[in-house]
Amino acid sequence: MGPFIAQFLTGLANAAALFLVASGLSLIFGVTRIVNFAHGSFYMLGAFIGYTVMQLLPGAFGFWSSILVAGLAVGLIGVIVEMLVLRPIYRAPELFQLVATFGVILVIQDLALITWGAEDLLGPRAPGLKGVIRILGEPVPKYDLALIAITPFILFALWYLITKTRLGVLVRAATQDREMVAALGVNQSWLFTGVFFLGAMLAGLGGALQLPKGGADLLMDFNILASIFVVVVIGGMGSLPGAFIAAVLISVLNVFGVRYMPQSTLVLMYVVMAVVLIIKPYGLMGRKEVAGEHGQVGEPEQPFSPFGRRGRLIVAVLLIALATLPFLGSKFAMILAIDIIIVCLFAASLHFILSLGGLVSFGHAAFFGGGAYAAALMVHYAGSPMELAFVLAPIITGFLAIIIGWFCIRLTGVYFAMLTLAFSQLLWSLVFQWGEVTGGDDGMVSIWPSPWASDTTVFFYLTMIIGFGGILVLRHAAHSPFGYALRASRDSAGRAEATGINTKRVQFVAFTFAGAMAGLAGTLFVFSKGSIFPTELEIGKSFDALIMVFLGGVKTLAGPLVGASALSLMQDYLTRFEYWRLALGLLIIAVVIIAPEGIAGTSQKLAARWGIIRRDEVQ
Amino acid sequence: MLELFDINSFYGKAHILNDLSFNIAHGEVVALLGRNGAGKTTTMKSIMQMVRPATGSVTFAGQDISKWPTHKIAKSGIGYVPEERRIFSDLTIVENLEVGRQSPREGVPTWSFDDLFDLFPNLAERRNNRGRALSGGEQQMLTIARTLMGNPSLLLLDEPSEGIAPIIVEQMAKTILELKSQGLTVLISEQNLHFARIVADRAVIIESGTNRFDGNFADLDSDPETRDAYLSV
Ligand SMILES: Nc1ncnc2c1ncn2[C@@H]1O[C@H](COP(=O)(O)OP(=O)(O)OP(=O)(O)O)[C@@H](O)[C@H]1O
Ligand SMILES: [Mg+2]
């Protein structure tokens, strides 16, 4: 009984910081509808700033004041981010802002590296709470007990703020219908800024509060990001009590998981999330999302139209120019081009489901990596030739998409995004931990193309044919009756159903198709590299694809290609510098602010305005 | 008090308001009439800049408000009661009113929670109920009360009688007349000519976003062709 209780208490103590950070994310999302990827960075800054202030302020009073100071400081940083980066782009298409917050992550990573160095910082112990207390013979750190004691006060303070103050009333009202709140005379900009302050401050407090338990390091931001998303989704987006229950659930399960099923720890929370969302699609205490209820006013969607003659000509010229690349004789350039074509196909497949289908997937890497692993396993275990792998791996990925889609398609919006994320994480941890078959962390190597295609030039042309072939198929699908049905399902599910379209089935098929195409990209990838590692299944890979699609422009078919090329080239060029994250982050933020419709979208608009292309040619 | 001049509003490429112009004088109740889809709601939203007119100007109390953000317009004294009501269903009645609360304004009646509960006794009984637990009529009262909390000098009422039982409609008419007697200026959009006649001093009829008639009800009655062409009586 003793160990059991001790572990339960540790779990509860861990929940305190997790809840603080997650509730901040939940508040920000609820009011501003921004999925703030940078929330983990606020948490990390809280830890670093708290550490520094603790060096300056001695004693117990100093310790606790430092935590408050760190919270306030991070709150102010949140305000700066909101005013400089997010304010200019509130009217951009939904979820576009997450690209900007991704840029913020990169900037904060390097700024923290510059300020605090690369070494992990050991958190100071809380004065007066250094030892342990024995409970039923088991040692429990005093600081854990202190955290458990503080948690009810945090809960009460937040509850009071949200239910009893005018700010809280406005926050809840804006969570439901922010346009109406503005029509009643409330300045949304300041409300948003206020909420950002509060949300960032909570993250900062969480980061500083966990210092004695975990210290401060540069990986904290990404490490907590997944957990807080999971907590917010399990609890129900925008629900603070839900976030609390979920934080406790996840923390306690984690502690027990580490103890009794160490091999399961990576997946445990995703399994819980998947189960909750399958049973309660809007989280434990969430509300159903009603489309349009939040009073978002965006421009109506421009319909895509097929390329005009001039458009086709431009594409043909570009392709021919690309095809002459091998004559330059630079192997390096060819390899870079191969990489870019592959990510273009990957991004295009995500764009298909995201833009046309209106389903934002946060877990598209499952299909890219899935395709790559399918091919690698076939080659490794069955000695399958490359040609067969190119046919079968995408089909296998399609089946994978059928399974995942079967669970996910019933959801929409952020919940869909999160469940796809959960499944991709499940797949990742499966590959990671099933080392006997997949090689685990060491990956799978020696997956080479057939002899005839092993020359770089030949493989380059092969990639061009398969890559652009796949993109062409996606384009055709977009302009086919199926593509129209998909867009109808996105724009008005009710009306589409009335005309006899089974919207869910249409989306299901589209999801499967997009998955298979991502699998094709993954297959190309594994043969181009000759190896595959679990990193290709990571969250980061899914995020890359999202950034590419949004950066290029969600509303144009050329967007994902432009975005993928731009991001790859930027990365390729910038990574040779020491602080490349800072540069890349600033670049991403700049693009997002200057071109809120993405690079392709904004250039096409400008071209149309200047009369270079006809308005209806904007596609 | 309010002046619309050559307003043109669009939804995407759909041209909804077409050089629409009309005025409202201080203390007047004007009925904005027109069939379904004539552009009444769009007119109200264009005044509030919730739809941004492409061209034209809106002048309120001598100031050009066409480029102002919505919240600033609301703060300057225009209260908007939307057709879809848009009450905050997770908030209680009191909290809904709190969202609309603004500081007192000179020269116009100031409303407190208690004043509004006097005006709408049905709401008083249920003040701690959540918005979603209210009937349609109660929701309509709440949305008007919520807007009055901002102490507006001009009230925009979008089809307040829609979908409400006849007794409540009668009550609504009384309320509007009372607001008028307190010095409020009101623009009320309606399809119900009978109701409009009771509350309004003047009618503006629009069709396809253009002003087709502007005058008092006696003039309208003496011109049955206009009436029948643009209204479904
Ligand atoms: N969000 C929108 N997007 C596109 N078209 C719209 C939108 N809202 C309204 N419309 C169109 O604009 C026109 C005018 O609509 P509006 O709501 O202003 O009419 P209305 O006079 O208020 O009608 P009703 O009496 O039915 O409320 C209609 O043809 C309508 O279909
Ligand atoms: Mg209307």
C-alpha cells in the first residue's frame, strides 16, 4: 500500500505544473481560437527565468517570489508575442496563426540558448522543503506535498477569476462568440492581449514551479507540448475543470506507467486520449463545436479553378528547367532536389485533406513514415524489389489510413487534429519500442533502390516522375466530381447531405487517398536515403508538413509546393549557421505577417491586382 | 442622427447593398421593411461594420464611423440586437447582461440590472439560469436587455418579432414605445407590417439592397402598388 500511495502523491504533485500550463493553453485557445504551439516555450522560459531570479533572491521568500516574478515576466513576453506577431494576422484563415507560433518556438529556443547556454540547469531546492517525509514507510519529497497543497489554491484562484470577475465573464462570452462581444462594445484586441498575458503567465508559473523537480533545459518546450495538448483535449478544449481532471489522470497514470509498465510510457497518454475521444468526442467536459458559432468573419473561399493556358505553360517551363538539373553535374543539387520533390508530394497530400477537405491533421507523418517503414520492412524481410514496394507500400499506407480514419473522421476541428496526432504518436511509439522488428531507435538501413535506379541521376528522374505524377493525380482529384463533393462537404455539410452526398464517406475516402499519397512520398524517401528512422514519424515531421502547407498558402493548389520548396531551401541554407533557428523563426514570422495568405496565395493576389493574371485564374 | 450614404456591401462577389441611402432623425423610430433576403440584416451589419461596405459612408452623431472597428461603434452609442439573438448560452442571464454593460452616457437613459428586470419581469425570475435554458421569447428579451446595458442612444433591432408568440409581440411593441418615450432612437427591421405600423413613425422599404420607399405609413397606404411589390402582405 505504501508505494502505491507514494506514487499516487507524486502523480498529484506532477499534475500541478501540468495543469497550470495546460489551463493557459486552454484559455488562449478558447478565446482566440489560436492553437499556440509556443506554449511549451513559455513554460521553458518560466523555468529559465525562475532559475535566474532564484539566484538573486535568497531564502524561502526569495524562492516563492521568484516563481511569481517568472510568471509575470513570461506573461509580459506573451503580450509581446501577441502584439507583434499575432495581432497582424488574426484575420488570416483559421489555424494559420499556428505557423507564426511555430516561428516563435524557434526564436525562443535560440534566445534561450544564447542567454542560458546549452547546459541543463539543475533546479534549486525549495528552502525549507528539502527533505522527504515518510508516508507508510515510503519517502515522499516535501516539495511534492507542498505542490499538492498549493494546487487547490491555484484552482480556486482560476475559478474565481473565470466565474466571478468581469474579465472572466468576457473570456467565457468570447469563447463562444467573439464577434458578438465586439458588437457589445468590448475591444477584442485588448481582451486577446489580456488572455495571452494570463495564459503565458500560467505557463511561466508552471515552468518555475517545477524547477526543484526537473530543472531547466532546452528540450522542455517540445517535451511538454504534447502532454499539454493531450491534457487540454482529454479535458475538453476551453474547460478548466476538464483540464484539471485530465492533468491528474495523465500525471498519475504516467507515474504508475513508469513503475509497472516502463515500455508503455511513451504511448500511455495517447492511448488514454484516443479512448476518451472515441467515447466522448469533445473531451470529458468539452462542448460540441458548432461551425460558425464563434463569429469568425473570413473571406469566403475562392473556388479553385484549373490552370489557364498561361499557367500550364509556366509549369511546363519550370519542369523542363528542373529536368536539366543533372546536366549541371552537381550531385549535391540533385539530392537536394530529390528531397524537395519528396516533401512537395508529402505536403500536397496533406493539403488535399486539409484545404479541400477542411480536416486539419496534426499526424500526417504517420503516413509518410508509415509508407517508408512499409517499404523498408518489405525489402528487409521479404527481399521485395523496389518496384513492388512502390506499388504495395502506398496501398498498405492506405489501409493504415482507413484504420486511423475510421476513428478520426467522426470528429472535426481541433479534436480531429488531436486524434490524428494521437494515432501518429501511437505508431511512432510502436516503431520505436518494437525494436526486434523495426530496429527501434537504430532504424532500418540498407534499403537501396534496384540496381538500375541506384545512380543518382536516374533516381532523380524517377523521383520527378513519381513525385510530380503523384501531385498531378492529387490535382486531378481536386478538380474531379469527387473533389467538388469534398469541398461541398467542407463548406456546408448540411447542404451537401441534402444533395445526396454522404459527407463523412467522402471525407473518409479523401483521408485514405491522402494517406496513400503520403505513403508514396515516404516510399520515395526511404529509397532515396537507403535508411529510415523513427524521426520520420515524429510530431516534428507532421508539423513540418503543416508549416509548409500554411506557409505556401492553404487556399491555392500551388501553395504546398511553394511552401515545401521554400521551407526546405531555407532550412538547407540556414542550418549552416550557429543560430539558424533564430533566423528561420524570424523568417517564418516575417513571411506570415507580410503574406497572410501564404506565399503562393499572396503572390497570386498581387499578380491578379497588377493584371499579370486574370482574376478568375487565381487558383 | 444616423445617415447612410450610397452604401455598397458584398459577400464575396455577391453584391447585396446597392447604393443604399437613408437617414434617421433623433428620437425617431424607423421601420426597415423588405422581403426575405432584401438586405435588412446586411444593412444593420454594415452600420456596425460587421460587414464592411466597399464604398459609401455611415455618419452617426456627426461623425463618419465607416472606418471604425465594431467595438468602437458600439461604444459610441449604437446598440445592435441581432436577428439570431446570439445570446451566450453558457452564461447566466446576469452574466449575459454584464457582457453588454458600459459606463453611463450623457443625454441618454442609463440602465441598471434592476431597471431591466423591471422592464422584462420574466428575466428577473430566471436571472441565474443559463442562456440555453431560455425560451425563444425570453432569449429575445435577453438580447434586447443585454444591448440596453450599453446605454445606447440608437438601437438597431433586427426583426424582434420573428418567431415569437403574439402576446409577447404585443409586449415587445409596448416596450419599444416605452424606449422611444425615453428618448431612444430606433431602427427596427421587420416583415410584419402590422407590427411596424404600431411602433414606427416612418418606413423605409428596401429590395435588392436599394431604397424603394421612404415615407410615413399614410403615404405607403395610398401607394398600394409599391407596398404589394416589395412587401409580402
Ligand atoms: N454570410 C453570407 N454570405 C453570403 N451571402 C449572404 C450571407 N448573409 C446573407 N447573404 C445573402 O445576402 C442577401 C441579403 O441577406 P440579408 O440577411 O441581409 O436579408 P434580410 O433582408 O435580413 O432577410 P431576412 O428577412 O430573411 O432576415 C440574401 O440574398 C442572402 O442570401
Ligand atoms: Mg435578416
